[in-house]
Amino acid sequence: MSLTRWTTVAIAVYPLNIKGLSIIVTLSATKMPTPMNIISAGAVTSVGMSLATTNAAIHAGLDNFQDTAFMNMGSPVIGAAIQYNAHPTLPNPTMRGHERLAAFVRMAIEECLLNAGINLPCQYPIPILLVLGEAERYGRTDELVTYCQQAYAALLSSAHQTPFYRAEVGCVGVIEALQAANKLLENDNTPFVLLVGVDSWLNVPDIQFAIEHERLISPENASGFIPSEGAAAILVANPDSIKHHTNVNPETQLRITGIGSAEEEAILYSDAPCYGKGLAKAIRQALDQAQLSLSDVMLELNDLTSEPYFFEETAYARSRLLRKSMPSGFARLQPANSTGNLGAAFGPLLLGLAWQSAQEQSIPHAPILISLSSSGEARGAIVATRI
């Protein structure tokens, strides 16, 4: 996979050549080329203004689904908006649109850096990889990127210049971002990389698009998804250099041991039946890279909403890979039941939830599988292990 879809966005005009990242690690049954740990995370969702509260709400089965101002065949669209105005301590609770989303990005990044023990404003540059929703889904996102740049710059020392990348690749974009981060971490002068996902389905073009394709839950469709919004950030690091920069507990980090990506020909909007071949290939690549089988996994997280297509795809993919029963104690977490459809923020959130569970020591020292499917061709999988 190449990084031709990644665009360099100047923040304080940093002279970094993106062509140096154009050749990404080839996925195979080998180990990760550069060791990579998740050392911190942060998130803002409709069920929590932090990662810890979001994680608690998801495990408690809570949600914040409410009627919105959008209408679908005479009935209000059910959505999961972040109740930003319910927190008067936050700056400018009347923000709207892209400025509002950028505020969530800042909150997620700030939580992530503080959880890593990095004092703000940050005194050294940390490259950021920003994953956004597909460009064709809601048009141009230049304004959102500009606001996100400003939000990130506010957390940095003015003396530093920081590389800032963007990609409009949707929920599976975290796979490409992890590969790019792995390449960046080969540089001894880059101990950390920030991966950030932000998205919102709660806007007129996206709601209209979802209604036209009968994808939303409604009185006439019990098998749709709940449109939502959110932002999530994770901080990845080369474990060989991390000890010189933070006081993070090594026992609560997550090691990324496998990354897989593939394409599915029978996409959601096609008439062809989907047999999970693309997702199965992505999961197999990640497991092979981690030198594991599916039956070794103890915890699985996914981006499944209530759409039958994705449930069927996941079932087919598992049947292609599973050769013996899952181990005793195996658990599966489906955060969309609480958060709704977070789009491009799903990948970083799922990794963040796994990291948060490690902080609370609620997961064993055993493999974790994360799987992601877009409405288009892209499929991805990640294998991580609590150290």
C-alpha cells in the first residue's frame, strides 16, 4: 500500500518530504519492521467527553441516542450527537460545523498527550496523521483540516514546527495511518507519532446520502445505523526510545504485532453477494504477521453497526479462518451499540478502547483483534497484545 493518498499539510511550514513515505511496509507473514507500541489515547464521543468515560459507558451498555432535527419520511432521524453545550467549562460551547469537530480533535489530543505524561504546551514536535471521512462522502474537507491544524498548534510550543498529514480514506484509514507511523518511527529523531480520526455523519449531505441508500435506522428500517460524531487520538512510539521521553508504565502499553489490509469486490452498494473474502484476507494478514491464528484471540473489537451486510461479511470471514473453537473467556466488543457510527474516528477509538482496558487491567496479556470494513472496497485488521 502506498501513501499517495496522504497529503502533506504545512503547520508552521515544516520541510518534510512526503515522498520519503511513499513506499510503505509490504504486508507479509513477517514481524513488524519497526516495533510500535500504543502508549496513550484520548477520545470524545456522544457517551463520554474522555476515553475513560466513553469506555465505561460502552461496557455499561449506555448510549445517547436521541431524535435529531433531521427528518426521514416524516419521522425524526435518531442520532448520537455530542452534547458539547452541556459542558460550560469548555471553550465556546456554541461552536458549529468544522470548528466544533476541530474542538473535539483538540480535546482528544490533549487527553492523549496528558495521559502519556507529556506536559502542555508540548516542547518537541510530534508528527500527526489525521484520518478523515471519505472525500466523496461530504465533499471538500479543507476547512476542517485548517481548523484541526489550528487546534493542534495551540497545544504545541511556538518554537517548533511539526509535520501534519491528512488522508480522506474513512474508517479503514487507521490501517494506512499505522503503516505510515511505522515508517516515520524508523527515524531515531521521531519517538512519537499521533494518529487522529475525526468524523461526523450529522450533517445534511451525509444524512441525505444515508437516507437515499436506506442505511439509517427508522420505523421502516430496523437494520440501519445510528449517525454519530466523534474524535479519537492515539500516540504510538518506538519502545526503544520511549523511556527517554515519558514515564509511561510499560506494563500498560499495547504492542502492535500485526496489520492487514485488503479489498472487497462485493461492496455494500453492489448487487454482488459478499462472502467476506476481503475481510478474511485482511484478518489473515494481520494474524500471520503476528504469528497467530484466529483461535488465539481473546478479545475482538469491531466497527459493526446494525447493517446486515457487515454482520454477514464478518460471519463469512470468521468461517474462512476459524479452525477450532475460540478459547474460554473470549469476548467481543461492539462499541457502535453505544456510540453510533463514528466513521473515520472508529479505528483510533477501537485502539484507544483496547489501550484503556489495559490501563484498567481488565484485559489479559493475550492477543486482541480489531477489524474494520468500509462501505467501499477497503478492509483492515489489527492485532495487538498487552505487554
